[in-house]
Amino acid sequence: MKKLLLPFMLGSFALPAVAMDYQTDDGFNLPELSADVFDAYNMEANANRTRRPQQRQAPLRTRIFIGAEHTENRFDNQGKTQNTNFLIDGSTSINDRFRVGYVINERNLTYRDGDMDDNLGKRLTATINPRFDTYVSPNFSWFMAFPIRRTIDANRGRLPDGSPGNGGPVEEQAYTIKPGFNYRMGDHTFNITGHFRYVETENYGNNNPRLYNKAYNFNPTYIYRLNRTTNVSLEMGFTENDNPNNTWNRNIKPSVAHRWSNGMRSQFSVNVGKNGQDNGRGVRYTNWQVNNNLPLNRNFDLIANLGWRTGEQYEDDDGYVNEGSGDRETLYFKFGFNVKF
């Protein structure tokens, strides 16, 4: 029985990780809730032990999310942007030690200000994420993943806030090495992941079109299992970007996850963080989010997520500033289905 706990815990961190790759890079990452967060793997295995052998079902090796996301940003000093994503986000387990994740995402960005209604173009992203798992003991495991992401963005030549500007399309290729470790001690679970990412960007509307950037990330997480239906966790994130502005991010995210009597799994979290760059300016932000996963049957789950973000500009020397697009408020929701087979 104990041997089944480790794949569950490792999976609870791994499946959303693919989804995070295509999100915006302003600290507002809201991946859908993994179907394995509440020990569904172990519970199903225990149930199978009580059945007759001929009644046992084959394991579900593939999970694919099919749905849409919508994000609306409202700024103090200008109009708003609306971001709609249509996506397919999946993961297939080849065997106990190897799985492949894959994401196809199309984003449509619109800028609105008074009577202005401007479609700023589309962004198409494809990601493939091979991952190798090693189970050292019933309580300890580690993995190594190698995500590769390809992006073609028709509106990256616009202004940073998404408002109309001049420029051509952008192509981006990103290569990532992502290790992770997972240790479980009774009701306590410790998880550490990190990544090194190399990004090559070619902007066809820029006189100096080709850029090479690197990013480093470190994410420790602690999970405490209160009982069979409720977990509490604390996650921290540290990111450094080796780009022209040397941007960085720090954040901390406490959360509570609960399984209801009807089988629905919900997670509430608050992510408090700070973005910055070389010139001493950045954004302090707070994300509130609620993720819900309702199993409809063995092969289908309903996903419904909601998030709210506030972002306040700052400058190290002068404190609060309100320039450019100004402070922002962001509404986010996600709806779709997990298909498992």
C-alpha cells in the first residue's frame, strides 16, 4: 500500500507543470487542478483489491484537458486587454518510469479602450515534455523532465501591455531541463523542483531580431495531510531571468485542498509575490484562486477554475509609482473537461 503513495504525490506536482508553460509570464499562472491531488490513485487501488480479479479494470494511462481559459486585465491608465486561450493539455504514462506531456494552445488577444476594439493577433504554442521517474524507496523518488516549447506569436511586436504598437511576428524556441525530488514522511511531504530554461527569440519586426535568454527557477513545497479528505500546503517560488532587463520573481503560496462528499476536489490558494528588474521597478501582486475538479465518471472530470489578481507598481527609491499602463486588476477563469483513458 505504501508503494502506491509516491506515484500519487509525484503526479500531483507534475501534471499541472506542463500547463504552466503557456501561461503569461507576469506571475499569473493558474494551472488546472490535478486529478491526483487527493490520493485518488491510492483510493482506486484499494478499491480494486476488494473486487474479483475478472472485474479489475485496466489502469488509466492518459489524461487530456480540453477546454478554454479567459483572462481580462483592467489597467489604471488605459483600456483593458482580453485574452482567450483554447487548449489541449495532456499527459500519457508509457510505463512506471516514463511519461510524455503535450500542450497545444492558441491565444487570442484583444485591446479595448472606449470605442476602440482592436484584435492584436494570435499566439500558437506547442509543448512536448518527456519525463523520467525513478522510485528509490516507498518514500523517496526523483524525476527529470525535458520540456521543449515552440511559440509563434503574431502580437509580440506590440507594446508590453498589449496595446497596439509597431512590429512583426515573433518566433520563440525554449528548451528546459527540470529535475524534481519528492520525500514523504508519514503525513508530511516535501517536494523540490527547479529548472534551467534556454530561450531563443527571433523578432521579425526588430532591427536586432535575435535574442538569447536564460531562466533559473527553484520551487520548494511542503504538504501536510490533515486527514483523508484535506491537505494544506505551502509553496515558494524563486525565478531569475538572464535577459536584457534581468527580471526576477519571488512568491509564496499557501493553499488548502479538500475532497467533498460527492467526490469533487477543490483547492483554494493565495499567491503573494513580487516581480522586479534592473532599474528597481516592478510589480507587487496577489493572486486568489479556486480550482475545482468534479469527476463525472471514470473517464471524465469537469474542470472549473476562477482567479482574481491585483498588481501594484513600485520603485525601490521612490516607493509607489503609477506610470505607463498603471496598476492592474485581472479576472481569470478556466472551464473544460479532463478526459482519461
